[in-house]
Amino acid sequence: MKLVRLLAVLFIGLCYSQSALAYLDPGTGSLILQMLIAGILGALYTIKLYWYRLKIFIAQILGAETKSENKQDNDNLSDKD
């Protein structure tokens, strides 16, 4: 409930703010672009680090079998022969 109230106050504050007539020079645009590229590359690197865990997590959500479950099933079949 506190979060909803905080978001409402922030929204109202942003809606009724006066214009600042601020100037954005080319360096500011370059900085914003640089932060955007760094954020994307950071997200890709994080996904790369945790790819295996992410793949297993998504497979569990979708109900697919993982390699370890598949291997155990194959081992059980070979033991019965």
C-alpha cells in the first residue's frame, strides 16, 4: 500500500512539474548512448555467466526434461537389460 501511495505521489509530481528550459548538449546525448550500450552489454554478459542455470530454470517452467533427468532415465533402462 505504501508503494502505491509513493508511486501516486511521484506520478502527480511529474505531471505538474514546470518546464526547466534546459539545454542538452551533444555530450549529454553521447553519455546517454554510452550508458545504454553499457547496460545492454552488461545484461548480455550476465546472461552469459548464468546461461546454464537460466536454461534449466526455463526448462523447468515449460515442463521439459533436463539432461540429468534424461541421463537417469537412460541409465535405468540399461540396468533392466
